[in-house]
Amino acid sequence: MKETFGQYIRILRTQKGYTLTQLAAKLDLDAANLSKIENGKRGFDQKKLTKLSEIFELDIEEVKDEYVSDKIAQHIYELGCSAELLKVAEEKAEYRRTQKNE
């Protein structure tokens, strides 16, 4: 998906018909903090990914992929990296996987 992780949460929340307050309570947050997360003013706590996947009945790997890809994209944007960076990073990740399996 192209949206930020906070926007992803907002989409899931509205599709299920939850208010900010309802979802915040399920995640042990207050509504103001959840609003900040959805608006990109605060990060989402990685420890709550499992709970988020359970609430929306999603595969945890899908939720983790959304979370991590947003973190990577944010870091690339903040550093002002080139588009070529992703290709190089993917090659390095593959190299690390092969080294781990040896």
C-alpha cells in the first residue's frame, strides 16, 4: 500500500466502523495518541502489532510488512536517498540471508 502506517490503521478502523475511542481502548491507548498515530505525528509501538492484527483479524506478517515498509520508506525519505538505494539494499538483504543459511 502507498499510505503511511498511520493511514493504514485509519483505513482499517473506518472499514470496521470503529471510532478512535473504541480502537484506542482495544489497543490500550488513549484516543488523542491514536489520532496522532493516524495523522503521522507519532509512531506506532511495534509491540502492539500482534494486538492490531488480532483486532482486525489480519495475518501478522501482513501487518509487520506494512509497519516495516513504512519505517524503511520514512528513513529513506529523511536521509534523502536515491531510488537506487532500494536495489542495493535488497541485494544486501539477500546476501545476509545466504550468509545466515551457511
